[in-house]
Amino acid sequence: MASDPAPDKPAEASGGIQSLDAALRVLLAMARLDGPVALSELARECDMPVSKVHRYLASFLHAGLAKQAGRSGKYDLGATAIEMGLAALHRHDFVNWISEELPALALDTGMTALLCVWGNSGATIVRWERAPSFVITSLGLGTTLPLLTSATGRAFLGYLPEAVVGGEMKRELRLLKARPSVWPELTPDLKGVRALAGQVREEGIARVDGRFIPGLVAVAAPVLDWQEQAVAVVTLIGTDPAAIEPDAPGIAALRAFAARHSLSTDPAPRPSGAPE
């Protein structure tokens, strides 16, 4: 076992305190793990000596940031950590926070950027930043987008529970069954919709070509909360079909943007599966 390093000193280069940085590393590791963790496992996760991690945990226990199970002896986040997390969630004004950076995203990608939330009527545009090259469209603030045939709706479909989107899903399925030619590659039944949701989750984004709005293409990525559910969706729309190809620069920029604004610690694409 590696010996403990010398006592931590203020980190002049970063303006922080090394011991505090290390302690926060332990706390963040606990937050990222799925549940209670043994001391040795946590030390491996943090790449620190067991004795050092144990000292930090003793302080966390005293402050209520951690708790220890009686029989297993494993450590987990405590009541104070939960209180801090809830306070952070309460203060997380994601609409304004994301909106401030939408102009930069539109400028960087050359595409119109939308911020959408899930409202009573479905996926609703709440912010709009036009691209440098003007795009003529009837979309605007307050516009509600379809769940199954728009990139924005599909992103919500993939990252919201079926209990939330189920009503709109059933309504649109009835319309698709009546007019299957509207989107021929989408099987208009529950199995087909769940497969679509799984595909979105596997890719981490949703894309549609110009069949929904003729002449326009779109790609959307979810902004995730700590439960890895979509609190919002950021969408890019443009006229060039190449802009929604998997290796398009705009898609990489959109992924990074959504990940940066997500509360989830794992905003990357996840294995396919039906929404919970």
C-alpha cells in the first residue's frame, strides 16, 4: 500500500487547497457510484491510500455528508449531502442558464438553436436563437412540437418516463395509424415507439430529415437531471442535410453543450431499452 503523501499545502497554481480538492474528489466519487461503497473500493476509485480516504470519511460523517451502514460498514451520502443537493436543484435555473449560451451555440454551428421544455401540451419552445443565415419557418416561441416526428419530441421520448409522455404518444400513434405514409419507417404501434426511444437513448441524440418541416433538418440532445431524465432539450435546425450526419461538427458541439448543462454525471449515450 502506498504511503500517505506529505501534509497538503495550499495549491498556489490553482488558488485552491490540495487537501480540500482531494476531499471533494472522494465526495464526488461517492456521488457517482450507484450506492453504498466499501472503504477499499472507494480508495481504489479515487486512487488514494485507504488511510487517507478514511480520514476524509471521518470528517464527512461528523458533518453529515456521509453515513455508514451498521452491518456492512459501507459508506453512502448522508443527510447533509442530500440537503445540499436539493438546494442546488432548487437554485438551478436551467432555462436562463442555457439561454445565455444559446447565441454562442448558434454562432458556432451556423444553425438555429432552440430550447424546449415538456409542458402540458408536449414539447414546447421556450427560447429561440436564429442562425447567422436566416431560416424561414413558422416555428416560434410557444410552438408545440410533435413527440414522434420531430427531433425535439424524440429526445423527450427517449429521456422521459412513459408515464409522462404516454398520453401524447397514444394520441400521435392514432394519427400515424390513420396516415402511415407520414413517417413510413416508424412502426405505428407501442413496440415501434419503444424501439425508437431505445435508439435515441443508444445514440444520445435524435435526428430527423426534411419530412417533418420540408427543407429543414434537425438534431436534438437532452439536458439531463440527476435522475438522467430530460429537464429540457436543445435542438439545432438548418437546411443542409449534411449537418445531421453522425460526424458533423454541429452534432459534436451539441453533445458537448447538452452534457455541460446536464446535472447527470453520465450524460453520454446509454444502452438501448424502452423508457421506464
